[in-house]
Amino acid sequence: MSFLSLDRVGKSFGPNTAVEEFSLAVSKGEFVSFLGPSGCGKTTTLQMIAGFLDPSHGTIHLEGKDLVAIPPAKRGLGIVFQSYALFPHMTAAENVAFGLEMRKVARKEREERVRAALALVGLAGYEDRHPRRMSGGQQQRVALARALVIRPSVLLLDEPLSNLDARLREDMQIELRQIQRNLGTTTILVTHDQIEAMSLSDRIVVMSKGRIEQIGTPQEVYERPASAFVAQFLGKTNEFAASIDRSGSTAKLVAGSWSTPAPAGLSGVVTVSIRPERIGFGASGLSGRIQSRIFQGNHWLFQCETECGPAIVIRQNDGEPQPAQGEAVHLIWRTDDMSLRPTRGGA
């Protein structure tokens, strides 16, 4: 039995559907991210798990119990909001202790757990400091300690790092993942940041327009996108049309003058998807020409025009000579590095 399960959960606001047929099984101790653009339904789904919204249909179970039938305050969930929602008149220790006070935990135990929670997030010695005297990163840690101190069955994170600057956000991602691994707390993260989702998650639920586009490990959704939306939302990708020719003794995947043996199971017109960093330059391959090249420190970014349309190539700055602007090139990649899907109306 799954630790947390959502079965065909949906939410409508009048005639507008925010979430549709959302089904997911989460294992105990797993870190799962809901990833998608604004308005895709990820926060609405998190709020249904938290109890702030009731599903229009479907079921949510935690350890076999019907979560929808339990009031939000009784669900035993830890929640960290984007705004942190700290009480400005309370010290860090008082903010962290608030949930324990509501649960009527004895004072001695409460003080010990608060001290341990603040130490866990790197804020030992900050017990008496008020939020206004703390940086954004420190406030975020207090909010995380407040959520963890109650020993939640599930930790819900609603874009908790989005207010931090890029460097601090990266540091907090590392710390958050380490804390989660050490505690083994089942965690659900809502984010629109692809790098954040891939850095933190055991699995990612990619959402668009209220529906699940794909569920998989970070590597699976990046390397094998199930739809055009997933391919384009998770980083840069190159896509071009190809056809499968089975007229000869060996089936071929053909795009312009380029061809390669075709995989089984597909026919007709397909879309080929290849990540820019998986493309190299060789003596033969897909013909093209360098339109521009941009030096970006640890790598070069090339914009190419090929016989199948524009393509982006990213090559590491390893000291080797790189093609010049205007130079004719051939793009090459391994068969395993491309993903194929039927083109609508083409198969």
C-alpha cells in the first residue's frame, strides 16, 4: 500500500477546472515535486492534500486513512509557504514552538525539540532573534524548522525558495535535500523551477493545464520526455520531423539527407527530440551551418541552421577548437540520446 495516494483527484471552481484526474502514489520517505508553469494546478493539488481545499472528486489517502475526512489541523502535515508566514512579534524559538504549543506538548520537551529543530537547519544560537532581524534565508530556515518540529508524516513545500537570490537558493536546495534525506520525511514540493525540481526530487510530476503530463525520475523526464510540453519545459531541446521508411530490407528513420536504423514500434511521421548538450560535430550527420556561437564560460552555445530547421548545440569548454560562425558542420548524436514520439496526424 502506498504511503500517500491520490486517486483521480479533481478540483473545479464553477465552470473552470483547475485539476483534472490527478492520480499519484507516493512512497514513505520519497521526495516528489509538482512542476509546471503558473496556473497548471500544482498549488491547488498541494492545498487539497493540506486540507485548505476540498476535492471536487477523487480520494486522498494517507497510510490508508481517508485524508479528506480529517480536518487540516488534525492531518499531522508540516507546511512551508512561499511567504514563510512567520509571526513578526515572536522570536525564532517562539515561532518554531507554536505548533507544539497548539498540540499541548509539555514545556521541557517543547524546548528540547525547538532547540534541536533550529540546530538541524543551522540556526543554533538564533533562538531569541526576531524575523525582522534575520535574512531571507534565515527566515526560510525558521519556517522549515517550524514545519519539521512537529514531526510531520508529510512535509508540504509551496515554492519555499522562490524569494531567495540565485546563490542562496542553490545553497538551500542542497541543505534541504540533505535534511530530508537525514530525517526520511515524505516530502511534496511545488515549484516552477526546473533545476530545483531536478536537483531535489526522487520523482517529478510535470503538470500542464490541470493535468499530469508525465511522472518519472528527473533523468527519465529530462531524457525521455513524454510530450512536446515536457521536452520544451524542462530545459532546451531540439525537435524536428522525421519519417520511418520501411520500404527496404531495413527500416530507416529519415530526416532530409540524414538517416539511421529505425526502432521497432513506430511508423509514419515522428518527432525527434534531442537535448543540445547531447549533440556533437562530426564528419557526417545532419547537415547545417553555424549561425552564431556564444561563449558562456564553461560551455559554448551554437545556433545552427540545418536542413531540418534551426538547432541549438551546447559543447563543453574543454579547450578543443570549436566551429566558427558561418562554418558548415554536420550534427551527430548517439541513437540512445534521442527520443521519438508519433507526430499528431502524421502516423
